[in-house]
Amino acid sequence: MTRKIFLSSPHMSVEGYEMQYVKEAFDTNWISPLGENINCFEKELAKKVGSKSAVALSSGTAAIHMALKAAKVEAGDIVFCSTLTFAATANPIIYQNAVPVFIDSDYESWNMCPKALEKAFVKYPHVKAVIVVHLYGLSAKMDEIVQLCSTYNVALIEDAAESLGTYYKGQHCGTIGDYGVYSFNGNKIITTSGGGMLVSNNENDIEKVRFWATQSRDPVRHYQHSELGFNYRMSNVVAGIGRGQLKILHERVEKKREIFSYYKRELEGLNGIEFMPSNEWNEPNYWLSSIILCGTVRPHHIIEALEKENIESRPIWKPMHMQPFFEKYDFIGTDVSEILFENGLCLPSDTKMSIEDLQRVVNIIKKDVLMESHARL
């Protein structure tokens, strides 16, 4: 069988930075959710993105959950949430016994549509928080979204799980709203194998989250808990991987951009293909190079053709308001997110891909799918 090409797999540094920090954790016997790696990873990431404070957690999902809690979201509260996203964005709303209302996308950004968000505010003026997603490394239209949240005095949480290294008008995504969330899952642009980070310029809120995430243990000699706690802290070993990965973030972003540029150069001229949007205010990390199919070829045709050659790809996220668990909740918008899902495809975007690997993917799309379809026509 030909060598497997992954959609987006972990990629450790050539220099071995990660192992140096992991070894340090083992050598000093700091392998619990305490230690120098955690402290430094938080400070180094906060400095990298330009945020005043950060707390390392067990997952991006945990970070969203803690952001909602910091924003004082409680049972029965309304939370607006991008519908075109992974379920991890919406699940923490339910953890807080709050009520999600899903907001449609627009074609210009593939992210939360400000016009739909404005309609949602009119319908639900007492909303408690907004979770906006920066999908696949594309930034949302933050000026309009920030203005609306400011007008209605609502907390803004940025789910930048897929967008570390993406800029909106020169500012890191995840640092524009009240709280920002990053994920270090194995498929993300940098990884700690699993884990996440919550950043904010509100240092008091970050300290409170650190308290909650450490089982809300009161600062006394005996074990005392005056608030509900969570076991959400990142381990010192995992944080060591993150410190090493952070050193080569710029390399991973550059490679992702090269992959996108290659696909666009080779495939843009084919009938029936449109690429994820580019905007003058957006500097994406291109976590996953994604396309829209406008002709007779459907996403599953390409997915199946690539699968036969041991190559991973996948559809665009299925919107939350179409998911069996979430379909009972309100949705504000039209059909943009549904159209993107029905016609969208994420191409393999692994940073270990060679030019030969990219050629394999492009040749399969050209020869085995699109050209055959054109011939049938």
C-alpha cells in the first residue's frame, strides 16, 4: 500500500525541543499538574499572542467551559454560538445548563455572520455571552462582532482552537474578545498531544479559572472546597511538549500556507472548485486547506477517491443546528452554513507533506474525479 497521507497529524520539531522539556520534567520528577513547564508555557504563549495572562488546561473544551463560567453564564442563560463548528464549541454551553442559540455563517469569512448575530440580539436582547469560532484558521469579522457585543454589554469568547497563528488586522485571533481559547489536540497546528489554553487580559478572571480548574481547593492546610471544582489542569509533561512546539509555530504556519498556495495554484482553474475565502483583514494560518465544490462532483467523490490511495480528507463541519442533539435549539440565519457543509471539503494539510505528496493529491483530484466527471458530461 502506498504511504499514508494524513489530514493533519502531530509534527515534532527536528531540533527535539519537546523532548528536552519532557526530559526535564522527568529528571526533576515534576510530572503532575504543577511545575516549571506549565508556568513557562502559560507565560510564553501569552507573550506570543499578546495577552496579559493565560492558564493551561486539559483541553480546548475545558477552556471554553471555564470561559463561560468566568463570564458568569448560569443555568437558563442564552449563549450565541457559531453553528459551523465542531461540537466541542457548543457542548460546554450545556455543561453550564445554559441554552445555545446558533448563528449562521457568511460566505465572506465562513464564520459567524454579523447580520445574523444582530438579528439574534434583537430576538434575544438578554443574551449572556457570544462564542465566535475562527474556522479552519480563518478569522471572523471581528470589528462588527465586537461592536455588537459592546453595544449589548455581552461577553465575547473567541474559539480560536483551529487558529493559533492567525491574525485579524494584525492582532492574534483569540486576543480580541474578552476570552480566547486555543487547542493543542494532536491534529492542531501545534500539539501537546491533548490540552488547551485560555487567555484573557482580565488577569483576575484567569486566576479564578486556575483556582476552579484545580478542584477549587481553598488556600488552607487541610482540604477545603468552598466552590465546585474541576480537574482541568494540564500536566507538566504535556506542557513540556507545548513549550517545544511553540518554538516552531512560525514554521508550521508557513508550511500550512505553502500547502494552501500549492492547492490553489494547481486546482483553482478547474471548473467547479472554489477555495476558502481570502480577505485583506485576515492573515490565516490555513490549518486545513478547504474547498467548495460547485459542479456535479460531490465531496464524497473526492473523499472516496483519496481513500483508495490511502489519503485522508474530510467534509466541512456539519452545522450544530443540524446535529441530532442540538436541533431542538434555535437557529438564526439562512442556509449559508448548510450549503458550506453540503459542498465543502477539507484537503490533506499535514505539515509533513512533501511536494510529491501534494502532487499525489492533486493528480487524484484532477484525474480520478474531476476529469472523469467532465468526460461524463
